[in-house]
Amino acid sequence: MSISHDDVERIIRLLEASQFDELHLELEGLKLDLRRRGAAPAAPRVSTAPPAPVPTAASSSAAASPSSAVQQAAPSSTLVAVNTGLVDIKAPMLGTLYLAPKPGAEPFVRVGSQVEPDSVIGIVEVMKLMNSVAAGVSGEVVEVVAPDSQLVEFDQVLIRVRPR
């Protein structure tokens, strides 16, 4: 997999639109470190986790619109129980969130919807790849927090669920 100049420009625009000051990206020997003006360099990071799998050529052929096929492996969303008894389902990555499978279609979930751990609650588009986001919990949707077709940050709350 190679990253084009356009890909790098899009990554820079995503960083500029986010609340983060730095981005560190490693893909097949390529290391990209971006820092906003004025951000102090971070302390060196030590990673004990194995590197994340790199998308194959077959998965990078997904089309740009949310109506195209969604990647088979749904990244797990981050779940956090809050003291209200609700579970926050958070974005597993930075990208554009789509709450419906295609423009004009019914949303995957809405307030009152019942979800299971493997229920798709949305799609996060990252560099033209569509990544389905699973609920990760059984329960009832009580709030849809993140807006449709907008940039979401890693770990941003997407929906809140009352678990069963």
C-alpha cells in the first residue's frame, strides 16, 4: 500500500479540523509525524502492542460514497460505562461518520432502537475506506450524540445505550 500526495494532504486537513495537536502514522515502513504550529514535540513513545494490520489492495478498492460496500471486519468501538448506567459507544478512529448506509436511507439506529453487540450503528470513512462501527453491547439507544456526515475524533461519543 502506498500513500499519495493527495492522501497526505487529506490527512493534514483532518488534523487541522480536529482538536488534536499531533498525529503519528506508521504504514509499511512509512512514518508520518505531523504537529501543529506551536505544539511541543511529544516524549518518545514506546509501543508494546503489535503493529496494526495494513489494509490489503482488495479492501482499499472501496468506493468513496457511504452507499458502497462496508468493510467486512468492523472495528470494535470503545465502550465506557458512565455513572448514569448508560454506555457510551465511541468512535474507534478519526473520520467522517455516516449514520445511514447511503444518503436518504433510514439511519442504522435512532433513539429507542434495540442493538446487539454486532449491530452496526454507523460507518466511519477514513481515506475512502468505509469502516462499520458495531455497538459492542446489547441494549436500547437513548441518545444519538454525533451528527451525521461530520468529522468525528477518535474516542468521541457517537451514541449512548442503556444496556440490558
